[in-house]
Amino acid sequence: MNTPSHSILNLAILDRGYLQGCTWPILFGSWLPDAAIFVFYGWAKVMGLPEQVIWNEAYYTPVWQSIFAIGNSIPLALCGVGLFLWAKSPSGIALSASALLHHLEDLPLHHEDAHQHFWPLSNYRFVSPVSYWDPDHHGAYGALAELSLVMVASFVLWRRVRSRWGRGILLLVNTVYVGGYWQFYT
Ligand SMILES: [Zn+2]
């Protein structure tokens, strides 16, 4: 999934009840698994690699794959949830639960770019038949599923978020998504 989708879904799911008000930890938790990918992209750009090489070659080198595995580890996120439950830290629980949710949201929507979600216990990758972007692997349906989930979650959040900034960002992300989908898949 795209990073903003994780943020919107996780806020809609987690920012209530016991974790209500843990908005920033939830946001950070939704970004954390993709953080290494942003660092990677920045590095690749500095190295002057063309887009094609970045996503088809450099992304798959063992060094970067090992780094991505850490951020996408379900066992690590589970340890975090356990640790912060024990420490009774709502912010910590929100952060690690949000990272865990990020992994679960990625699991059914990644094909060639499937993460090593079970690091360090196993190098196994669940290769989903559906990709959230790749047209060769039902990308049009995967992207539509992501778009639909984001729209439902945005509707839930819209009723909860009162600030002009919050609502503005929701509108912006949804507009970009609908425009992007229209351009690429129709
Ligand atoms: Zn991800």
C-alpha cells in the first residue's frame, strides 16, 4: 500500500477508545515501516540512479532487502505491542500497533515487492496474487481495493476530525488518489 493510505486507515481504526488522542504515535507507526524505503530513495537519487534502475535493480539488492526486512517485521511489531502493554504506555502501544497494522495491510497487496514480514524468524515472503499497483498482477483491482478502503476510512475520519488542516489533508489525499487511479487504470 501507499504510505498515506496506511496513515488514514490506521487513524480511523486506532485513534479511539483507549488510544484516543494518540494521533502522532499512530501517524509515526504508519510511516515507520516505509522509513527505510524513503532513505533508500533519497540515497538512490543522490547517487544519480535512474528511476528504472532504482525500482527494478537497486531495490532488490540483498543489502537493502535486509534493511527493509527490519522495518517490515511482524514479530518485531508484536514485541513492541507486548512491551508497551506491559509498560502501560498508550503512546508506545499506539506506535507499535500502527506499525503492526501497516504490515497486515501490506500482506494481501504486495506481489514482486513482497516484504520479509517474518524477519528474523524466517525469510519467507507471502507473495500475494494481487498487487496494489502492478498491472501484471491485478493492479487495477488492488489499487481499487486500496482506494475504496481509504475512502471509507476518510469518511469515518471526516466526522471525527474538526480541524481545517485535517480535513484539507483528507480531501487532498483522496483527490490525488482518485485522479491517479483515473489516469493509470481507466
Ligand atoms: Zn508498507
